[in-house]
Amino acid sequence: DNGIEFVNSVINDLYAMWSDVKIVHGKLTYSQSQGSIERANRDVKDMLATWMAENKSTDWLCELKFIQFRKNRTFHSGIINN
């Protein structure tokens, strides 16, 4: 098992390509916003699965741009335009 060596190698490669990268160590905190993030992620997964089934596609990466467009155009009642 060389998990740590692999992770270090990936981090070193990232730093070589992107010297401004910041690596933060620590535990995740589960704030109130964590639930909304999880719901949004679930929504995207569900939308993507439906889109792929309707369009008989297996290329989720290519189809993701359509889901992003759809999700970004969805009205949310918490957003009020004056």
C-alpha cells in the first residue's frame, strides 16, 4: 500500500503545475450550508442521470454542460430580483 506516496506525488505534481495552490489540512466542518451543498449535489446527479437516460448517452462529462445550463437557469424562490 503506497497511498501516502501516491497522494504526495499528486500534490507535488499539482504544485509544479500551479504554484499558487494552497493545501489545507484538517477535518471537514459540517456547517448549516453543508446540507444545502449535499442537496444541490444530489439534484445535479439526479438531473444528469435523467438527461443521460432520456438522451441514451453514457458520456456524463460531455452531458454535464447541459445540466449546468439547466441548473443555472432554474428559478429559486430564495432569490429575489428587485
